[in-house]
Amino acid sequence: MPAISQQMLKETLFSFNGRIPRRTYWLWAIASGLVIGIIIGILSFIIGPSVDPETGAVSGGGLFSIIVILLYIPLVWIGLALGVKRWHDRGKSGWWVLIALIPIVGGIWTLVECGFLRGTVGPNQFGPDPT
């Protein structure tokens, strides 16, 4: 497997141009989620919210909440960039990423189209075949 350059990483995770195959989509979606999850877990251990022993309610943690929100911003961006490039690979506009906002049906449709179906064979209007 070739080494991952900074440029390739930037284009894969932060650009909305081009196409990516299913394998790249799954790899980066899972990896980015795991990394953010691990960071949140470590932060929770270090500065996390306190739990009231009597009620079990979570309180405080204002700094923790702010950091978690700030971590989710790049995670959402990465998810959108990966999704748009998968829709491009399927020969469709990146705006199809918005179908995921439709409850139940949108998520299933996105999972099938982007997660399981092969992209357009050969070049399409969004670039050459990435496989």
C-alpha cells in the first residue's frame, strides 16, 4: 500500500472534488470516527463532566462540551466530503448527500448507494475511476 501524503490526505478528507471508492470511504469514515471517539474518551477522563451520585444526572463539564462540539465540526466536514465524493463516484451530484436528512429512508438509501454499490466504471463527469 502506498504511503499517504499530506496532499492526498487533505484532498481525501477535506475536499469536495473528485471520486473515492467504497474501500476508501469506509476506511476513512471509520478511522475518523474512532480517532474522534478516542480523543473524546481521553478528554472525558481528564476534564469530563461530573455525575451526581444521587440522581445520576450529568452536570458541569462546560469546557468538555465546548471541546466536544469543536471536535465534531471537522468530523461533520470529513463525513460530508467523503459522502460527496462517493456520490460523485456513483455518477450523481454531491447534493445527494442531503438525502441522508430524510428520516430512516435517507439513511438506508445513503448506506446502500455509498456503502455497498460500486461506482461508475471508467471516467464520469467527476473524474477518472478511482479503483
